[in-house]
Amino acid sequence: MENTFWTALATSSLAAIVTSIGIYTIRKYTDWGQRNSTYFMCFAAGVLISASFLHIIPKSLSMNPNSAIYLLVGYFGLHLFNRFITVFVCQKKPEKETYGLGLVSMMGIGFHSFIDGFIYSIAFTVSVFTGFLATAGMVLHEFPEGIITYLLLIRGGFSERKAMILSLFAAALTTPIGMLVSYPLISDISKPMLGSLLSLSAGALLYVGATHLLPKAEQEHKKYSFVALGGGVLVAIIIFLSKA
């Protein structure tokens, strides 16, 4: 049991390291990243929407047939948070009118990364082999997830330093934190409960991708945005096939 804990902690920490490398890489090339941020938004939308439909939603429904209600709660919960940011921050402080883009995206991705930590705990408790299979699939999306979170915070008007700190916490550290929080509770986390949490995560990711990112990206009419969107869909398919 102790070996299982350390293995789950090591792999969830690996996921955090890969995400951090993505954040460091895009910060080093910030000017290039900002010039092409529309493409990153399209890519992110493709990954988030496709991963939700291909993997997270079917998985949550297989664990809890009633998890569709949590999908709705996750989607509209993030919508209400976006409305709150718009009314109480953006409208009262015009210089921060784009904050919602960064904050809402960060919240959705951060919650999803936190639930990823739960999955590491549970997968390694089932068996080490199952845990390594889960790790192989999940680490694939960590690098672009770090890049996406950082760039969206920059687009939202945050300074480079704040964007780095927030993206490190939301996209990277939440995974090992989720693992540490969930591991002592493994016996109490039933399949239906995990299904509900996954569904909440999927609802949040769908909101970020379909309602938040795509409309903003489409306003800018970049020449190769559809190619970037297709690239995101392709990455989600690769992740899905690696877990199949």
C-alpha cells in the first residue's frame, strides 16, 4: 500500500513537471505565443471539447448513470462564475474587462487537473499496471495544457509573472494536490461519486472550449484557425486511443 502511494505521487508529480515545462517554454517565447494565441485557443478548444465527448463524458456515465445532471451543473456553474466576473470585476474596472477569459479558463482547467489527481490515486490502487496505463494517456495532454492556461491568462490581461504563478498552480500543482487529497479517501470514493466528479469536470471543460474559447477565436478570423482546431481534435483522439 505504501509503495502504491509513492508511485501515485511520483506519477502525478511527473504530470505537474510536464505541465510546468510547457509553461516555462511558452513564457520563454511569450511574444511568439501572444502573436499566435488565437491558434492556441482553437487548439485548446479542439482538445477540451473532443476529450470531453470522446472520453470523460462516456467514462462518467459508465460509472454513474445519473452523472448527466453534474455535467449540466459543471457547465452552468462556470457560466455563472463568468457572469460574476463580468459584472463585479470587468464592468466596474474597465481596464480588467478581459480578465474573465483567463480566470474562467483557469478555473475549468484547474478543476479538471484536480480530478486527474483523483484518477491517479484510484488507478494505482486498482493495480500498478492500470496506473501506468492511465499515466501514459494523461501525461500526453499535460504539456499543451500548461501552454494553454498561461496564454489565456496573458490574453486575459494578467502580467507574465501572475500568469506564470496562476497557471503553475491551476494546471500543474492541482494534480499532485488532488492525488494527496484523494488517496486517504480512496475507500470512501465510490465509482458513482467519481463519475459525478468527472462529469462536473467535463461540463466545465465544455464551457471553456465551446462557449468561451471558440467564439473569441472566431472573432479574429485567423487564416489557419481551422487547422489549429483540427490539430486539437487529433490530439484528443490520440489520447483517447492511448487509453482504449
